[in-house]
Amino acid sequence: ERTQVGIVGAGPAGLMLSHLLGRAGIESIVIDLRSRDEIEHTHRAGILEQGSVDLLVDRGVSDRVHRDGYRHNGIELAFGGSGHRIDFQGLAGASTQLYPQTDVFIDLANARERDGGDVRFAVTDVSVDGLTSDSPTIRFTDSNGAAHEIRADFLVGADGSRSLCRHQVPEAECTQYFREYPFAWFGILTEAPPSAPELIYNHSPYGFALISQRTSKLQRMYFQCDPGENVDDWSDDRIWDQLQTRLGANGYTLKEGPITSKTVLPFRSFVQEPMHHGRMALAGDAAHTVPPTGAKGLNLALADVRVLAEELERAVRSHDAAPLATYTQRAVARVWKSQHFSYWMTTMLHTLPDASPFDTRRQEGELASVTGSVAGSTYLAEAYTGWPGSK
Ligand code: DHB
């Protein structure tokens, strides 16, 4: 088989890229090790920047994000005994949209099906080869057990944080940047009404907690925990006790309900540069990971493929790999701004295991500097909503 662009990974990055290429008249084949059902049922983050919403709507994926999503014009930063609102509209003239990544995936998968896109889920034995040749190759076995070899003009690794494609780049050809954090998030879904109109990022002497939402009847919440924490050790009572204690420190009381999902999410910062090698480009988590505080992961992946689609169109039409270097150049600036923002939100709000009372009071001073200043809170508002006006 032949195609113009072979894409490994059918998450939001891979599917959005395939969709954008399709609109430009470029054919692609997308494969994924996971089944469609498996991807649909993996809970991920829920906040879209305005630019991500626009990409879904303006490029004809779906307008369900407007109908089923919820617009948020700000967030609460809670610390030192009370909440402090960051007014995104007033400070940055922008908003975010609460719309889960699983719904973004469903919209993209439906749009690919509607437009005749070629997406193959639940494949096995994936390998990529010939990245620096004129005709890189993907091999895999499909869900019926048939072996395939796809020759492409270009390949894209959009295959997530444990990317197989990334591992094909020789060590001498790239630089990897890492940072680890000594904590994780315990994430829950609970069948309860919202506890507040907007998201609460809650700093406390007992550790960080984030109160997010899904619908009027289902809420998403997270609290900082040890990375080695086992969900089986956490009864609903123990979870609510932690959440109420942390939020109570700032004067909030949470509305409780049955907890229907419990997971521990790892924290890591990672970037691999350049974001291309030969005739392969990396996009989304395959090229970089951010810690979840600030919900940049999905937004950054969509920003990558918006640029990558343009550069791949040039590359395919000119039979030349040079536009992939331009892709790295254009995408990497936003990657490092997002890396900084996610790191900054994380370190400002979380408690280190060996934190002293000085450290906690200093963080409160930092949070007061941000919320008490138009300049400080404008930085947060602009970064959180996705640097409005940036391309
Ligand atoms: C959600 C996740 C985040 O990491 C965040 O910063 C905000 C919201 C969420 O899942 O709703």
C-alpha cells in the first residue's frame, strides 16, 4: 500500500492532522494500537483554549463543542484562607471551554468516518522504518490478523508519551529535556452537582487540590498525592476527607456524591528536540509532555498539528523534507512557553514532601503577587487561555 502521510497514533493529534490534511487534498492513513472503545473510555483533561475550539469548529470537525461544552470566563485561585478570581475576559479578552478530551476524540473519529478517512484501530506489531529514506514505511498487523506494509512520503509519530516513533530517532540526532516531580494527582469522577461555578485551583498546607467539572451531574476533581499511591487504599470517605480538608482551608465546602472512577496520574516535564527526523515528524505527547496543572497537554498537541498540517502540505507538494525543520522551528516556541506555564502553575500550587512552613508562606506570597497585580494576573490569564492572538 502507498499513502502520502502515514500517521502512528489515532488520538486527538493524529486524527486532527489527518482531518486537516484531508481538507488540503492530501491522503493519509492513521493506525493505533488501541481500540476506538479503549480511547473513548480513557479519562483525560477537560479544558480547551479558544484556539482549540476554533480549530474544531472552523475547520469543520464539529460544532458540538459549543452545544455540549461550557464556557468559562475565569478560574479561582484559592490560598491563604480565601478564593481569588482570575478574570480571563477582563484581563485577556478570552475564555476557555470545558469539553473533555474524550469528546474531542469522538468528534474527530466521527468526522474522519464521515469524510472517508482511513483510520485503523486495534492494530498490533507496529514498526516504522526508513525514516531518512525517500519512502519511509509503517508495518503492522490489522485487527483481523493480516500483515500490512505502508509506504509513505512522510511519517508522523503522534503516538503519545510512550511513543514508539520517538524511539526511532538516534540519540546523537536529538536532545531530550526532562524534569521529574515528587508528587502525582489522584483523579476522581463523582456523581454530584458542581461545588462552584468555575474551576478552583486550591493551594493549602495539606497539599494541592483542583475542583473541575464535567456536567451538571458529574464532577472531576484531583488532589496531590504520592506517586506510589494505590487507588485501592482510598475509600470514598478517605478521599472526601482529604478534599474537604484542603478546600476547607480556604473556606469552601464540596458537594459530595458517589465516586465512580479513581486513578493516579503521573507528573513529568519532557521535550525532545528537534521535533522531526528525516521524513518523520513528532507531534503532541510523542514530542513533549507537560504536568497536568493548567491543562496544556491536549491544547499543545492541537497547536502542533495546526502548524504541522501546513508544513506537511508544502513538503508533500515539493517532495522535500525541508518544511519539517520549519515545523520544529515554528512549533517549539509554543512548546517551551507551555512547558514554563505548566511548570510554574505546578510549583506555585503544590507542596513538596519536605516543604517547610517558610516554603508554604512563600508560595502564598507568590500567589498574592499574581492575584494582587493586573500584570501578574494578566500573564496567567493570557497563558491559560492560550496566548490569544498568537499563531
Ligand atoms: C482539568 C484538568 C487539568 O489538568 C486542569 O488544569 C484543569 C481541568 C480537567 O480534567 O477538568
